Amino acid sequence: MINKTKKKIWNGNVRDAALSILMEINDNQAYSNLLLNRTIKKYAIDPKDRGLLTELTYGTLQHRMTLDFYLEPFVKGKLDAWVRELLRLSIYQIVYLTKIPPHAVVHEAVEIAKRRGHKGISSTVNGILRSVLRKGVRSIEDIKDDIERISIETSHPIWLIKRWVEQFGKEEALAMAHENNHPARMTARVNLLKTTVDDVVKELAKEGIDATRGEVVPESIQTASGSLANTAAFANGLLTIQDESSMLPVIALDVKPDMKVLDMCAAPGGKTTFIAEKMNNQGEVYAHDLHEHKLKLIESNANRLGIESIRLSSGDSRQLGTIYEPSSFDRILVDAPCSGLGVIRRKPEIKYNKTEQDLENLTKIQEELLDTAYGLVKEDGIIVYSTCTVEYSENAGVVHNFLEKHTDMTTVPLDSFVNNESLAIKDNMLQVLPQHFGSDGFFVTAFRKK
């Protein structure tokens, strides 16, 4: 079935393409954002179809558990995986997309079932969907248990909702889970080496894109529509597409020109290039990443932005103590590999693929990276630890363990660098939740070596 899916990923039918993408995500653990972008580029999908393809793919994926809850009473017996996905896709349109007539959804689903299966399957699809239209879907409000109801309502696993309720309270957990099902906002960072924020806003307006200043970071802009990646401003290196919360770790580094800075987990390079911009392209930025092929992306972005101060190298950053002398760097960024629970709306499959055991396995790597950074930072130097997750064990838990182990390290007050009422800073640790200002979930703390 996988081979058929790849061959039929675009045949002019948006729903068929969405189904193929969803199946590849399920079968190959592919990232939804990468696969969707690759499909749009590879098959030169018409702009008028891109919006619907994105909506169908993300919407069905984001609401998978809710859709299964609606579907369950109408299914008798076992369904092939692609048939279940087709039914999810169809029910998503019936329940969530009011502009599409339900009878048209059913007709299209039956036609897809005929092309991909046989007459018996198309009859099954037709019967189930017509029963849904006739009887309606059951009410989530009938679920008595609060945690289970939030889980089904927002399509997040029960174990994840339980952890969030324990860490943030029921109200914040519910708000975060709902926010994860909303589209991510388009944000970018202006390259102040070449231009100003006001000038970029004017340039984008000439290309029909209405951009405004960001919520928190002075260098940031945001836009409600339009593709920033296809603008002349992007091609000419005037901006970098980056989420606003992802910019905060670099601000916390407090870099200055002529410093020697290490970025231990650098790819795809958004923070690396921001560091160089903040240093006015003066000094040295050593960018490391585990995967050598990802360094080409950093190099490409640096060239586009006109940055020459970045030095690239690949390998396990936990071994950097064997490459550099102790106390070599003024600043070190440890943007650690993590569970990614802060970027679920960009990659909805994360919430279904992660397990509690995955979270525990990651903390060991995160702590080892910080231990390596400790040996490489100068006295009075700063290490910034950041993740794109909202999980306590990967964030505050790692910070507490690090401070207990290294008593000559102290946390730096972040409000002197990132002072904004939208930011929740507690004990010199910043935890951004997606609902705070429409950005990704992110964690940032800074340590200074006494």
C-alpha cells in the first residue's frame, strides 16, 4: 500500500492527496510539515488547492482521537488502515468544515474508495458516512471523567493531559491543548545587518503581504497570510523565518561583538545565524550538530544572510570537551534535543508518537550536553539552556539537577534581557506556553559561571 500511496500522492484530487500524505505519516513516521511542503513543491500544486490540502491534512491529524470517537459507533468489524483514514478525513470535513456540503464529502469519499479498493469497500464507506449524516455524531460532553473528556475533546493522549494538569493546572492544560489545534502563526526575524524592521514591513507590503511587528522580540515580524519564503525580502537575506519564542534563547545569551560563542545543537541554524547577527558579524560562532548533512542548510542560510563569522562542524556535541580546551567560550547555547511538546501544532503527530518513557530517556542526553558546556565556558561566561517542550522533567528538572551538580553555577535573571508582560518567568526560568502570545511552547534559562 505504501508504494501505491507514493505513486498516487498527487493526481489532481486534493482529498486523495491528503489521504496519501496522512497514510505516509502513519506508515513511515514522517513529519507532517516536511511531507506537506515537499508534496506542494514536488507536484507544483496550484495555490488555490494548497490551502485546502493543508487544512485537510493538519485538521484530520490534529483531531484524530476526536474523529475516532465520532466514528466508533458506526463501525462494525475491522477496517483497513487507509479506509479508516479516509473516514477520518471525511468526518473532519463534515464536522469542522461548514463550507463543504456533506453530500459532496460522501460522494468524494466513495469515489476515492472505488479507485483505491473495490466495490465492497466503497459500499462500506458510503454506508458509514450516510449513517453519520442521518444520526449525527455523539456528544463529547457525555464523557464523565474530566481528564478523558479533555483528552477526546482536544485529541491529546490521556497520559499527556494528566501530566499537563499536574504541572500547569486544568485551565492552562485545556487552553494549551486547544491552542495546539490552531494553525501556527507566520513569524520571521529581520536581519539588522542589512535592513530595519520598518523597511522590511514596507518591502513586504509591496509584495502584497501585510506584516506587523512581533509581540515580544524587537527584531521579529508577523503576518496573517502569504508565504514569506517566496518573497524577495527572504531571497535577499533580509529575514529568516523563525518562531518568535525560538528567538528568546539567543537574546538570553547576551552576546557582544568579538566574543567566541558555541552553539552545540545548531541545525537548522535559526539561532546560530541570529547569534551572528546579534554580534554584528564580528567574532566567532562555532556551530555543531550531530548530523553532517544538516550543516549545509546552516551554510546556505548564512550565505543568504551575508554572515561570515560561523564555523561549522558535525559530531556528537557531548564529546566537544575532547576538541576544545576547557574554558574556551564566552557564551554557549545548548538548544537541546527534546520531546518537542511545545511545537505540536506544527507537527501534530508528535502527540500520538511520544511516550512517557521517551521523556525520561531524553533527560540523560540533555544533562550530558550541559555537563560538556560547563567544562567549556569561561569564568563569568553564560550558558543558555533551551528546549521546544513544555515538559517539567526536561526543563526545570534538568536545571535543578545541573545546579545541584555544579555549585559554582548560578541562574541569570532573564527579565533584564527579555522583559515583557507576556512572558512567564519564575525562579529565573522562562516557560512559554503556546497560548501565551500565539507562539510555540519554549523553555529558556541562563547560567553564569561564578
